[in-house]
Amino acid sequence: MLLPLTLALCIMYPLAFSISEDVLLINYHIHIINDLPLEPPTNVPSLNLHCKSKDKDLGERAMFQHQDYAWDSKINLFRTTLFFCNARWRNKKQRYFEAFRATRDEDRCLDYHFSCIWSVRYDGIYFSSDNYTWTMQYP
């Protein structure tokens, strides 16, 4: 029984300290902006967005043009933090996407106030780490 415990400690110890303590304390800001064009009727939200993680359901929101769905998250010790969303456009398009994945986003979201910024557009979902340069991540 001592051998499996020793083996587990030898494996887990380096993993636990493979990221700096500072990364675990950073509060990342995730933003998803509705940049869909206005379509009649204009008094109806053009995007429904539902985001959650394994442990936390952030709820569904009906969003008008240029509204921002935002939340904060820290990275857990094992870097498995993951938030995913289901975006549904008014014209019946739907797309699941990962809004925050620790192993992908811990470095690329550091530059602009620890923010990961997403834009839902007619042709897909775009990402920016600086709110200036956008790249399509999910067609």
C-alpha cells in the first residue's frame, strides 16, 4: 500500500508545481460580445448564449446587438479549468465553443488586462487577446 502512495506522490508533486503560483491567483476576464447584424424585428435578441463549466452553470442569456456576457475565473491547480458555451443565432445557427480553457488561454489572455474576448459574428466566432486583432476560431 505504501508503494502506490509513494508513486502517486512522485507523479503529482511535479505537476502541482509546474505552473507558477502567480498564475493560480490571476483572475481571468472572459467576455463574449454579440456582434451579429441587426435583423428585423430589432426588438428581439439576436443571440442566445449559455455558458458553463463542469461545476458552475452561468445561465442562459438572450443578448441584443453589442451586449457583453462576461465573467471571471481563476485557473485551478491542475490547469483543467474549462468553460464552454452554446451560442444560438436567431437564424437557427448554433455552435458550441470553448470560451476559456486553461491550457490554451493562460498565456494568450495575459496581455490585455487578463482578458479573453470573443465576438459572435454572422460568419463565426472570433477571438482577441487585445480587443484589436481578431481571428476566427470557430466558423
